[in-house]
Amino acid sequence: MLAREHLWILAALVLLSSLAWAETIYLAGSMGLGMVTCSMTMGTPFSLSNAALYVVLWGVMMVAMMLPAMGPVVGLFHTIAQKKREQGIPFTSVWIFVAGYVVLWTLTGGVGYAADLAIQALPSAFPILRDHGAVIGGFTLIGAGVYQLTPFKYLCLSHCRSPMGFLMTNWRDGVLGAFGMGTRHGAYCLGCCWSLMVVLFVMGTMNLVWMGILSIVIFMEKIVSHGAVLGKFTGVALMLLGLIMAAGMIPLTE
């Protein structure tokens, strides 16, 4: 029975991620963005409604990119909750935990919105930046690659790669406890993956090709046996890509 429930939960995560991907692709098409684009702001001015829309879109993107890698920790949370239920101990649905995770990543969309607006506005305020966009983008990629090699990256990644260790050291009972655990797990995930999100601001925040590439990297970093090695390889690849871009051999997305 428990194995069957795990399969249903995994299927639900895959379905949610697939729906989010479908919605992202649909929105990109309806906004005339195509597979490769620069910004979700599309040059629109700041407003609370535009900010809210951006955060929602960002949340959908994060569901698409992040939920597949949550399978192990979600499955283990459900196992612990089911054991509590069998023992007559109050338990909390695993989806409260997932909700905390999604809310944390969705709220980072506020930072993304500010960054996207800055990327659009700074060249107008400082015209010299227009002539050095590729260099700035290249060095941004180099910085993201360097972070991939730092101890803090792998401290955060270790929590993502060890569901049992995370749950045993962070378990809290109740709805608020489960929601807080979800946000805490999301915070470790943010510490692990923020540099990969930065890549999207160089290559395009709704660049579907790069979203797909980074989703695969995130999944493999957290799930496969040599994910930590892959993370270092990704860091070196980003630094090389940044050097090539800074040299003017790859044009910055317009």
C-alpha cells in the first residue's frame, strides 16, 4: 500500500511539473516570446500588477524546474507521516511540505522581478553598458560558475541530496511545522541553485531551452550518485561559456 501511495505521489509531482511546463510554454507563445527570449518584463514599467504577474509566472517556472528533484524527500516525508498515522499520532499531509517549498521559491520571484527591471533599465541610464553587455553577461556566467565550486554550494546540496538527514534534523510536527520544513528545504535548495537561476538572467528568464538544460542539471545534481561531481563540471562549463561570451564569440540575447 505504501509503495502504491509513493507511486501516486511521484506521479502527482510529475503531473504538476508537466502542467507547469505546459503553462510556461503556452505563456511564452501567447506573449510572442518563442523558445528563446530575453525577459519576462518585456520592457513594461514597474507596477504592482506587473510585479504580481511576474511572481506568479516565476512560481510556475520554479514548479516546472524544481518539483521533479523533490521526489525522494517528498516520498520520505510521506513515509514518516504514514507511520505516524498508523500509530495514531497526529500527522500532516505531505502537500503542506510541498506548499512551503513552492511558496519560498515563488517569493524569490520578487528578487527576480527587480533584477529583470534593472537589466532592462540600466543600459538606458548608463549607455556605456550597451557596448559591454556581452562582457557583463560573460562575467556573470563566470561568477555563477565559480559559485558552483564553493563549499557553501555543496553544503546546501548535501541537504538536498540527503532527505533522511534533512528530515531527521529539521522535523517539526503540525501544519505550520510541515510548511516551515518545506520553506527550510526550499532555502537549502535556493542556496544550492541560485547561481543556476542567474544563468537565466543572462540567457533569458523565459528561455525555454535553457530552462530545460538547467532543470536537467538540477535534477542530476540532487538525484544521481555523482551529482556533486556534475555540479563542479557545470561550474567549469559555465566559466568557459562566460569566457567565450565575454570575448564576443556568443552574442547576448536581445
